[in-house]
Amino acid sequence: MLRPNREIIIVVVPAFIIREFIAVDLVGSTALYYGVKLMLKKLLYTDAIAMISSILLPILYKKIARRLAARPLSPLG
């Protein structure tokens, strides 16, 4: 059964959200994974730490960004 009135939903994603995702989730998690992999040399521990960090890294990034946004700008001079 076709409806005569079809709705189109348009989702707009700001560019800074995409940049944030790429910076935090992809680059940050990958760098952290390889850093832990080089330090521990144990794949089991590395995978566990990488899974935990991929969850915690975006949360930490958002908290830091909120603190920096809430901080008033100090005048130069």
C-alpha cells in the first residue's frame, strides 16, 4: 500500500563532528593501539586495552572539550 504523502528526512551533520570522529575515534584509537602494542608485546592485553580505550577516548575528549569551552578567555597583556 503506497502512501500519497511521502516524507523525506534530511540529516545534516556539521563538518566539525566528522573531523572530531576522524581525529578521536580513528586516529587516536589506532595510535593508542599501536603504542600499547609496542610497549606490551602481548596481543591479548593489547586487544583488551584497545577495546577499553576506544570507549573511553571519545568520552575523555568530550569532557576536555567542554572544559576548554567553559573556560573564559584571558586577556593578553
